[in-house]
Amino acid sequence: MKEKVAILGCGPAGLLAAHAARGKGYDVRIFSKVEMSKISGAMFLHRAIPHISDNNQPDMLIDIIKVGTREGYAENVYGDPQHPVSWDKFSDGQIPAWDLRQAYGRLWEQNEALMYDTEIDPDVAQEIEKQFDYTFSSIPATALCTAGHYFRSKSIWLHKRLGGLIEKVNDGNMMYYNGYTTDGKYGFIGPDWYRYSQIKEHRAWEFASPPSDDEWPFERAVGYKPLSTNCDCLPRIRRIGRFGKWEKQVLSHHAYEEVLYALL
């Protein structure tokens, strides 16, 4: 009889986990509010997913453009020039990328029949875990906490008025890192933004705080990014994805890779 795997959450990370487990031959069930996650802004997959993406040909190339300094970028995002940042993970130039929205749509079609509409709290999660050989959770780690642990996060604001796409830059696919600080320390005076991205006509101009100038209308489109937590509740449930692990710099494809490794 096949071993059974439970997945908590049906966002991209949860369905990538389900895809990995099904590919290994496990009997998979997905527990979540059954509704597709909204993918905001300029997001993409950093690697191909077997049987979902084209392994031999990326969907696009993305231009990585960095101005200023790494310290300036970290100060713009976190107010700390020594804070770890994604600036360190990319060199200037082009990187291959795959369409996250398209992949998520395919994953949804393949896994929708395995979804059970469920409101998950710690008690429900524990009951699910008892019935399965493995349980992976991509839902926000806050939903599994039973002991009042801390969950550090950073607010994000996205600009409403982005104007037109920046043209003649690799068909518009780009990530532009701003390493100039607003106080003039690195030679730039301007609004408090740290990254501008445009991927297949989806744009995101990211700010660490809303400027006071009323001429710059903002909306909190993403809300926050998780940073760290000391939560170790329900240790038999393995946490995956950025919000499941409650860690920064966790990418969508990591959920797929982590489940493959866990089920060796």
C-alpha cells in the first residue's frame, strides 16, 4: 500500500510539494481553503519543474540590473547596511526564468481533485498529521503556533502609478535593484524604493515604507515579508515555502526540492 502524504495549503509552494510527492509515487491529499492564491506583482520560477515547465528552454530571460552598493540596498530595505539581502544572490546580467502563473495553473488542474476544503488550526493540523505518514505545511507558520512565539516581518508597499513598461530591456523582463540611499550617502536623492521588477508585463515597484509626500499614492499590495520566528510548534509537521518556514529568501521551487529530498 502506498504511503500517504498530507499537504497543508494549496498555493504555489503547496502544489509544488504535492507534485513532488506524487512524482515519487505517494498517495497525496491537500488540505486548505480551496481557492487559488493571488500572485501579486513580478514573480517567476527560478528553475524548471519536471512535467510542468520546459526543462530545456526557459520561458524568458530576466535582466538583473544593480545600481549603487549592496550596503545601500540593504539600508533601503531594512535600515541596516549589513542585513542579508537578495542582492548577494544575483550578478548583473541575464538569468533564465519560468512562468510561475502558468506553472501554478497547470499544478492546480492536476491537483484540484485531491483538495479538501479545510479551515486549518493547530488542532486540525495535528489530527491530519496523525493520519498520514508525512505532513508538509505551506500555510503561514502563525497558523500552527500554539505557544505565542514571535514572528518577525517587514512591511512592503507597492506603488500604484507605475506608468508604462520600461522598453528595450530584454522584452521588458527585468529586476532593477536600487543601492542608492535617499539620504544622499550613496549619491542619490529620491523616494524610498529598493527594487523595481517587470516580468511579462506584471510590475512591482517596492518600497520599505510609504513616503509622506502625498504626490506618491501607495497601496499595501503584498503587506509584509516574513523574516524569522522562534516557533517550533508541531515539530512532526515539516514546514515548506516562504510563509510556511517563515523565512526570507525562500523561493517557490525550494518546496519542490525539499519534498523530493524528504521522501528519498
